[in-house]
Amino acid sequence: MFNVSWINLSRFTPLGVREEHIYVLLIAIGIITSYLVVQPFITWFVAKRSAKLLSYIISSLLVIISCFIVVLFIGDFHHLRVHLLKITLQTLAVFGVVLILFYSYRRLMKTN
């Protein structure tokens, strides 16, 4: 696992706290922080009726999660994992730009 040497675990040992508990706490803090940061944006997107943007964000998240699952099962091929992740992120960025251009063009043609 990761190194949590910046936390002196010997102080928490009498309380029964192990290294796994520290990881759970750090992950929980990360989840709560992510939720608090993302929630206002999602509320704003819903208020603005930005279903296309929310669809892009959710589909991108699913693709990235799928990529990480594939990377998890690849094993020792570090170069392949990095390359796969790089290609996935680049493809998602290009897809986002294409969506922006497509819907901007559509909106421009609709107003004329």
C-alpha cells in the first residue's frame, strides 16, 4: 500500500488504530471533499439544464473507471498501462471538443 510515514502510527496503536484505518479515513475525507466541491457544479448544471454536459461528464467518468479496471487486470505492463490511460484521456478531450463544436455550430445555425 502507500506510505503514511508522515503520520506517527505508534501514537494510535494503543487505541487499536491500524494503517488500514488511516487509509479509510483519508479516502473518506477525499470522498467528502470531492462531494462538497462537485455538488454546487452539478446543481448549477441542472439549473441551467445542461443535460449534454452532465452526460459527457458521466460517460467520461465511466470510461475512465473502465480504463482503470482494465489497467488493474493488465498486471506488470507499466508502459502499456500508462499508454492506455494517456490515449483514454486524450480521446475524451477530443470527444469533448467535438461536442462543443457540434453543439455550437447547431446553436449558431438555429439562431440564423
